[in-house]
Amino acid sequence: MPHPGRLRLVVDTNIISYLLTSSFTSLVNGWRTGRFVVLFSEPQINELLDVLSRPRIRNRVPERIANTFITALRRNATRVETTSIVDVCRDKKDNFLLALAQDGLADLLITGDENLLVVERFGGTIILSPSEFTSAFN
């Protein structure tokens, strides 16, 4: 594990877009201070770009801020090349996040998606809602 003693997190795209429109301070501060290692994959970046281009998000997150965040994510998070094929989630399009968690040896996956939350644990990864994460790490 490249970052001993630091929790490795996969953060669902719905939470990342939420970060840009609110203040999920326990996650942001933990990432900034090095308490957490945030993992990402190119499929997740592609999904994030799609989400950020949607009118309801674009109206709240200016393009400049979205681009700055994507750049910061690429520079400061850990990119994982996913090779695992996962077919666990009832919403098949969310399986890439479980593959990212598996291949990135994630400790936690933070999501608001019920299709992932019902899984609860995938291999060594615990799946938490934002409120569960905040309660545990504030």
C-alpha cells in the first residue's frame, strides 16, 4: 500500500458533484491535510465531466470551478487503472466504482446511491453514506 496509515477512499461521482455545490468539510479537509488518499479512475472522470455538464449542475457550478476541480483531482488524487470486472451492483453502471475500490485497495467508498449502499461491504471496502462518513470522521 503506497500510503501507510492513510485511509484510501473512493468517492462516488454524486458526492464529488455535491462537494462542488456545498461544504462536505470532513472529506475535503481530510483530503487537503493528507488524512485520506482519494482514488479515481478515468471512467469516473468521464462520468464527472458528464454530470458537471448537465444544466442543473452547470447553473450552480461555473465551468471555471469545475475545470479547476478536475485538474486538482488529477494532480492530488491517486489514479487507479482498473482491470477488475465486477458484476455485483444492481445498477450495472455503478460496478466501475466497485472495480475502482477493489483495484485501488480502497478502505471506504462514500456514496449517496442506494444501489451501492445496500452492498455495505465489497471485499475490503466498507460502503458508507456521507452522513455515516461524517459521523465516523468528524
